Amino acid sequence: MSTQATACIVGAFEHPTRKAGDKSLAQLHAEVAKGALEDAGLSKDDVDGYFCDTEAPGLGALSMVDYLGLQVRHMDNTDTGGSAYLLHVAHAAQAIAAGKCRVALITLAGRPRSAGQSAEPRVDYNVPDMPFEMPYGPTVVNTYGLCAMRHMHEFGTTSEQLAWIKVAASQHAQHNPHAMLRKPVTVEEVLASPMISDPLHRLDCCVVSDGGGALVVVSPEVARDLKRPAVRVIGSGEAAKHPSGGRVDLSFSAAAWAGRQAFDEAGVKPSDIQYASIYDSFTITVLMQLEDLGFCEKGAGGRFVADGNLISGVGRLPFNTDGGGLCNNHPGNRGGMTKVIEAVRQLRGEAHPAVQVKDCRLALASGMGGWMGSRHGSGVLILERTH
Amino acid sequence: MSTERVLPCPEINVENQAYWNAAAESRLLVKHCADCGHNHFYPRAICPHCFSDQTQWRESSGTGTIYSFSVMRRVAHPYAIAYIALDDGVTIMSNIVDCDLDALAIGQRVKVAFRPSDGPLMIPVFVPA
């Protein structure tokens, strides 16, 4: 077991808003920071490490540290898109193990819905791949579409099977009063929704929402003095995958590499996991991660997700019991934070009773950032209840 | 049938200038490494396979097969984005144009063509072979 296995998540907060036209971006960061620290029973003066993505306003963490009134000795702005917050948790655990900080605060906020802001990359032709890709109109949805088309071709995956992922998320979202899409949907309704980019329908896509979330990761010494249940970070992995100089292989994602690291570090197997938060920008994102993380054989994801196998209380692997990005929340077009938060809820026994996994002791959270059809970053955490 | 989508003109730099000069002459270039012997794409000065600086421009056959594609439907001018597995051993992102968007298939043979952008550059795209 590695040294970082000792760090604990003691605070987690998901902003209840899904549309924040009346709040600034910095304000959302402060509100989620306050929420997570109050959840932990800590104050902002306890924070000595701060983590945010590169969309947080200001140069790196500097403006946010100023705005929040923090005095820190460790900062990290690692950005892999929507998976960044899983890397932040891992990096916080590493920093704590190295003695660089004791109380790490991680914040995410975004308001793309109010700002009418797309999830597409800002065009910058100093980015070396852009001159060779941007003329062709790559978007988030059509590059994930490339993955789904290839998966269907190689493994016989069907749109019906992908639709089951949305169905499962919607079954969970009906119990979440904050979820954007609370109405359960059927496979037929997913297939009847408009085709956005082949083979992904509108209901294969996640929501666009404002809001955010925050986490507090602390040393075991700090965790011991707190009243809230602590969630130990017992394994983590991160990986980047890309078109490899023209050796494109869309059959798997970086989660295959990150997952192996996380499972090896934690010393557990996929079959030990009782609850999984799986990044769900699109249905295909979930399916490929499930295969890559080893929950089923490569190519068997379609059969694995069908017939409600991801529905809590029904299937073998309850996933995204908050409704996920597909139905609940995808704040700032970045869904990794809410993946960790729901895993923490499950391990604390604080998920909605209708979706709470009984005696949940071991959970996994998987993030997928960027474009799975080209360059993307995966972060995987394995989390354990302490008592 | 054919896409009416405007191809945005990228900005170019000294590292990729030759590629775009060739495109203006209806030639598709890839980079070849004299040290490791492999082609790569998109083109770099330093080989991403072996880190040699002995990279050379090579003219592609311009033929290949569709590795994957997706037709963007909810836009004014639907278009097909695709990865093309070139016969030269590299897979590249492009559009498939002048085709029936509903008849595309993975494994279909395609060949390069060149279309004007909204700026000075010509853009390599693919059409059914």
C-alpha cells in the first residue's frame, strides 16, 4: 500500500444550482469552498493546499487564493478537462503524504448555461494539432461519435445498449430533487430523440449546467479529529491517450491505463467494487470506461450495461446514483467533481435512500476529460470507507 | 449530397508551412523519419515515435479507408468527420465530402481531394474512391 493511501476525503459539496445567472464565476467557487469546508467541519484558515482547473478565473490559482482569502503552501492547477478533479484528489493525497500540505481544498465552478458558452476548445493555432483538425469541424459530440461508431463496428455494440446507460441514469435522477432531468426515460425514448452526430442521439448526451462542487482532502491526523466519516483514497491512477502520431486506436481509452494503476495501488479487483461513479459526458464514454476498467471484457460493454445492470438495487454495478452528467449535473462542462462527490455520499451512506448501496465500503470514481476520440486524460480513484 | 460547410482556414507556422504549400498544389504530405523509418501525422519537426530530428516530408498516396466517421446532423450543413487510415500507415482526421452521408461505411475506400477554405489555404479532404 502506498503512502498516499492514508489521505482522506472529509468534505464534499455539490452546488444545488443548475443555472446561476445571478452569480459570478468566482462567487460559485467561494460558495462550493464554503460548502465543502462546512461539511468537513473545517474553516478556510485550516486550508494550506488549493487545487483548481485552468478555467478558474486568474493566473493559475493566484486570483482564487486571493479571492477566497487563503494562505496556502501548496498549489496545483493540473488540467485534463472534466477528469481534472480526480487528478486533484490524487495529487492532494500525494502532497499530503509528502508533507507539503495537511488540508487541501479543491474547487470547480462553471456557468456555461448562463453564459451560452460551448464546451468546444478555444481555437489557438499554436496548439500543434489544431491546424490539422479544426478545419474539419471536430466537436465534443462528433469526436465521441467517432468512438461509438468504431465500437459498434468492432464489437457489435448497439444504440439500444447505449440507451440503457441513459435509462439507468434517469432511474437514479428521479430521486434527486436538484437533477436537471428527473423523468425516467425508456430505451425507446432515447432512440427516438434527435440524432445529433451519428450514432449519438440527444439523450445519449449529458446536460449542460451551471454550478460546481468542492472537496476537502486531509491527512489522517486531521481526519481523526473530525466528526464526519472519512473516505480514504486507497488507489489512484492517471493517464493521457492521444492519436499517437497517426496510430489511432479508438478501441480503448486512457482509463485502461489509469484504472490498472489505481487497482494495483489499492490491491483490489473490479469485482470488489460496490459502487462506481463513471464519467458520463455521453453514453459511449461510460461503456468504454467500464470495459477499460475491467468491469467486463473488452467489447462486452454493450451486453454489460443492458437490461438495467447499472441501476441501483437492480443490476450488478450501481453507477452514478445522483443521475450523473447524463441527467443530474455537468457543471462547467466538467463532470469529474460530481463523480467523486457521489462516491463519497455512497461511502458515507448519505446517498438518497432509494439508490443507496447497502453497506457500501468500496467505491470507484472514474473521470474522462478532453476528447476520447483524440487526446484525453483519465483519472481513476478507489475510495474506501474508514469505519 | 456535397457539404456546403465552410472549411475554416487555419493559421500556419514555419513547422507546418510545407504541408500547406503542398496542399495548394493538390499534394498530401506526411512526415517520414529517416531514423526509425516510420511515418507520422500530424507532421512534427521531431519524430514522435523515436525523437529523431531526421524527419522528412513525403508525398502520400492519398488513398486509404475509413477507420471511423460521424455525421454531424444538427447543424445547418450536415457533414462527415472521419479518421482515414491512409495506405501510408498513418490515420488522419478529415472530412468526407461529395458523398451520400447516409451511405458511408467503415472500411470504405476513399481518396484525397482538395477544397478551398475561407482563407488562402486549400484543405485536404476525402471523397469515395
